[in-house]
Amino acid sequence: MKRYVQYQPFVIEEFEANTWKHALHKHNHYELIYIKQGDGLHFIQNKSTLYCRGSLFLLGPEDDHYFDIRNATRFIYVKFTDLHLYRGVQADHLYLQKLEYLIKSRETHLSVFLLREEEQLLIQNVFNTFSLIQHQVMLYEEVIRLQLFSIAVILQRNMPELRVTANRSQDMQALFCYIHKHIYCPAKLQAVEIAHHFNRTPDYIGPYFKRHVGITLRDYIRQYRNQLIKKRIESGSYRLKEIAAEFGLVDESHVLKLLRSENEGLV
């Protein structure tokens, strides 16, 4: 399967097509895809979704996809790599958290966002802005970054907050969503709190998670949190004190201890 590689922090493309010319593919970046006009089917991970004017999709690096165009479609693509989202955004970390939640939650990648009328208008205006600056991306990188955060605020309000059902795949997705949403608040990641949220017992939730994921709940939380912390450190835009405060950790030494335990493979 073809894999597209992007090195620029942001790429904006607007184009119209009667037939889709790209084979099934993956990429190393994230993609926000807005349908300005047209309709057809969007296949993501072998799942088809109808699209029409105003449809919006968010894809991650490992999501293979293609379009089956029924009527001439005008696309606006915003492609971005996660590393560049962490540069110069200390004051906007709450918005960054919303975007992190969206891009990590799998159900956001497998369907179209269903927005209210006023939100559709807001999104349309944001993508019109992207259209205006698509040929001057380097000049407007900060504008693009802030617009992505604005989109994240709108989209997170439309996330399906799944609850426990008879469908085990949905159960696990709900559990992942909960962890990703509350990764910045250690108190909500205690087994007792998670179990209470899903109307289960603490003795049930841990073994259930390990049985379906292959690692312990504690290890998954630690690895995911450390992944986010490393991205902040690599960006050069965050001090350890700021990172500790954002993730509800005691102090800078706690941050270093977590990263050291990750490198040493400790639980």
C-alpha cells in the first residue's frame, strides 16, 4: 500500500475531482478533509460513509482511505504533523488537549462529523480562511495552528460519548476515549474512578482492559501520558514545571522519573 510522506508542518490543498485518482493509501500526517461541494462515498479502514457538501473528516497516519465520487467534488485538505502543533502554544494548552483527544480517538477517524447548523457555518468560514492562505502557508503557520484549535473545540463537542453496550468493540473505544480525555487528570485515571464511570467494579476493569489490549491499564496510561510529555519536551516550547502542572504531577522531578521509568522499561 502506498504511503505518502509529508515533511512540511502544514499543507493546504483545494481541488475539484470527478473521479478519485489516488489508490488506497496511508500517510505520516493527519488530515482534515472538508467537502466544499459534491457527494459520494468515503472508505476508511474498509468502512464506507456517505459524504456531501459540508462533510468533515479527520484522519490519522495509519488510516487507509479513498473516495468514490458520485458527483464532482471540491475538497479542501489541511494536512499537519503533530510535532509542529506543540511549538509556541504554552498559553493554549487546553486547546491542544482537545486536539490531542480528537486525533487519538479512533471513532473520529471512521466517520463524518455531524454538526449543528451554526457549527457548520463556523467550520465553513474556517475552511474559507484556509482557502485564502493555501499558497502562503509558511507566512500564516500560526494562523493555521490557531484555526486547528478552533476546529478542535467545535468537534470535541460533537464527539460520541460512548457508554458500555453489548458491543465489545464499542466498550473498548469508550474506555480509550475516557483515558485520552482525562489523561491530564491523574485522579480520574484511578481504577476506582474509571470503574465507577462505566458502572463496573475496580476488580473487573483492569483484567477486562488487559484481556482486550494485551497490556495493563496502568501501563497503557503511563505510556500514553509519557508519549504526550515527550512531544512537549521535543518541541522546546515547554518547561518541565509547566508540563508537571498540566498533567497534575507533583513537580519537575516527577516528570523526569516517569520518563526515566519508561526508558528503563519499569512499570
